[in-house]
Amino acid sequence: MVFGITALICFIFTMIIAFKYNSVKVFNRKIRTQNISNTMWIIYFLTFGVKSTLETVRYAISTEPNIITDADAILFLISLVLQGVSAFGLSLSLNHQRKYRSSAPPTAPAPVDNEPLLGKSDHIIKMISVSEIFFFCLFIIYLVFLYLATRFNEKAHLGSKSEIFTYMFLGIYIVQRIPVIVLANTIVAHRNGNEGPSRQSKAILMIAAILHLANGIPLFAWAQLLGSQACLHQTLISWVDIVSIFNVVSLILFFWFLRAEYLRNMEECIWTTVSQIQDTFDFRRF
């Protein structure tokens, strides 16, 4: 049930961000600049939602907890891949925040209709930073160790014959999530006068990052550590469900933070765009 609620929340947030918090309208035209773009957040929430949906299906079709079927193994593998994608997306989202919103917003480029595709691709390449390449490398390493863990451990869980590959996978699983807490601390610690996120937004981000630490260990490892029994007498909530609830709260707080940042940068983005249109408008056409 917790996975189903998580998936629903993620899909709702994805739709809201895509249609309301990812661009501004200037002269009946949608404008998206770096300081208001939330595309990376869309990737994060969407992949987390799909992963939670697969987890919901996996537990719904599971009849015997100790018996792993082929369908269960496939869904489990796909969900772990999506878990890596979501961690990659969250790192990119927070890094985007650090680059474009934690200080004075960069000047918004005037919209150009006839910009060549090659020029756009060159611009995108120039925007890629060393940190983003590092996050991508972590994701690739994550996939490699996931393959090794599933290749040499048929059931891919603790206690298999070749535990070394499982432990190596758990290690890179944790390492891939370290940039999240590092970036959150960097954003919170940054001070530039009145520019950047408010104290309230920084507090929300820090709480979200701390709660996200529960996601630093995969749920199958939490199940091994905490067991699957109910955490309270005669309740249906297990300790693993409590960990999942922490994830849900962190998702809500991340959305709260990105919404606050969008609203903070939206008005300035509109005025900057309008000013540049006025400065670059070619009156010779008339």
C-alpha cells in the first residue's frame, strides 16, 4: 500500500511540475530558462513513481514471500535500475539548483526561433559540468555492479553464494547517494546576501535530504536488517514500511522546495526576458 501511495504522489508531482512549474509564459509564449527549469526534477519524480509502481505490482503478485518467481525477479531488477536512475536524477536536480539558483539568477537568453539544431547541441555540451559527468559515471558503475550482483547471485540477496558481489553493489548503491547530502549541505551553507533560497527553503531541503538517507540502503537490505514483522503490536505496518514513509515525506519536501524556488525566480525571469526582447527587437522590419 505504501508503494502505491508513493507512486501516486510521484505521478501527481510529475504532472504538476511539467505543466505548472517548468516554464513561464511571456507574450503567450512559454519560456524556460536555467533558473526556472525543473526538467531534472521531472525525471526524478517520474522514475521514482515508475519504480514504486513496479514494487506495488511485485508485492501484489507475490503469493509466497520465500519463493522468487521469474516475474518477481524481473520486476525486482527493473526497480533497482530505476532506483539508480532516480538517484542520478536527484543529484542532477540538486546540482542544477546549486549552479543556477543558489546565487543571483543568470541572465535569461532571449528566445530565438531560428536557432540551428547544431548550435543548440553545442550549447548543451558547454553546459555539462565535471560534477555531472561524475554523477553519470557513478550511475554507470552502479549498473555494472548491479549486473555483477544479479549475474553471480541468482537471487540477488544477502546470503547468496557469492556475497562479495552483493556487498560491492550495496557499497556503490550507498556511494551514489552521497552527492545528494553533499549538494544539499552546499546549497544550505551558501550565502550571497539576499540572493538564493530563503532560510525556510533551506530548512525544508535539509530535512528532505536527511529523510532521503533512509533511501541510501535498498529496501531488501532493510528487510534483512529489520525483519518483516510489524513494528507495533497487532498492526499491519512493518519497519520497512516506516522506511518507505520516510521516503514519501522526503518526496513531499523536495517538491515543496522546488515549488518555492520556482516562485522565487519566476517573476525575475519574466522581467529579464521582457527586457532582453526589448533590447534585441529589430525595428528595421517595420
